[in-house]
Amino acid sequence: MKILAIGDLVGNSGVRKLKQELNKIIEEEKINFVIVNGENAGEGMGITEKNFKDIIEEKVDVITMGNHTWGKKDIFKFINNSKIIRPANYCEGVPGKGYGIYESLGKKIAVINLIGRVDVNVLSENPFLVAKDLVEKLKDKTDIIIIDFHAEATAEKIALGYYLDGKVTAIFGTHTHVQTADEKILEKGTGYITDIGMTGPKNSVIGMDIKASLKRFETTLPERYKIAEGDCILNGVIFDVDNSTNKVKEVKRINM
């Protein structure tokens, strides 16, 4: 089984890039299951109802979110849809679910979304302890467990990888919008990459307009960010999972 995870969609241009390229990737790589991070689809912050519909029109099995989950009020219209999950370690009582269980090729696949706590301006529960509890809950109900860890700090992501090594099928990081070159299979068999990157404007500062970003850094004034224009990239990762062991055989980065 091949599972494709696509990095943070940035704005409408990122959604368009997904629609342009996804079918080709699925056909060429023989993909069976698709995860897309959509927390920046709504012009850099959140996701609109139109974004949601555009994404699920494609062969996308689940949309994960992050620190901008509540960035667009539209989300309360569809947050309980089974196709979208938000960080499981958000405070108790918030709408939506932190994980979902899906089926592909006769396998039950659990996808868990988590958010980091290091340098992320969101009050959340401990992702390590929440992950531990969820994995214990899901291990006998599913064949495969995949985690999208939406976090800023490289160390926090790597630590979670080792913390859950051998207990989940794969962990991939999102949020920084910069794809890392550290894809690997950890010692106990978990597929891992620190960050899968973004899908959005190529010539940009993590998807945002360069001039607006530079003004913020140069002057420290609160210049409003806006999405960059021009050609887009698509970043992601493919986990090739052995059908007999449910362990990752290969981790392959996608950078288009």
C-alpha cells in the first residue's frame, strides 16, 4: 500500500496546484490513500467551505489541520465531516475530531492530527501524552496508524518520532512549509520525516509575498501578509507500506 501525504496547501493557488497534479501522482506512483494538510488553504490562514469542497472533490481521503484551524469561521459548517480532522490535543470540548479511521485495500487506517507546543502560539494539551493514549486506544482497532504532527520545532518532531517508533506506521511533520531531507525508517520500523513542506507559490517566503515579508522583518511593523503570486510547487511524501507487516518499506519525498 502506498500512502501519500501532501504538505500545507497555501491559498487558492495551492489548492489549484493540488488539483492539477494529484491525479498524475496517484497514477504514476500507484497511490492508495491520500492525506492533505489544509490549514493554510484559506489564503494563508484557515480553510473556507469552498476550499474544503474543492479539495474533497479530488481523490483526497482526509484533510488535516493545525494552528490555523479556526482561522476561517466557515469551518464550523463542516468541522464534523469525516473527511477533516483537527489537532487531537486541542483542549477538551472543541468541535471536530482529532483522528479518523478510514479504509483502503481492506486495511483500516487511523490518521491522527497533533499540534506542537514549542514556539506555537496555541494552548494545547501535551502531544506526547495524547498521542500515547490514542495509539493505545487505536492499536487493536486498526492496521495502520499515521500521524501528522503540526509543529514548529525540529527537536519536538524528532522526539515524537522516537517516542512512537514501532508503535505507529508513520509520522510526518507539517507547519514550517520547508521540506526536510531527513526521510527515514526509524530503528523499530516507523517511517519518519520532520517536515513534508508546502504546496503553494514557489517564489515566496513560506508562501507569502516576498516584499510584504521583508518589510515586516526590516521594520518590525505589522505589515499584513498576503499570498505570493506566480508558479507553485507541490511538496509531499510517499510511505510505501508492506501489506503483510503494515511496516514502512520506503519513504519517498515528492518535490514538484
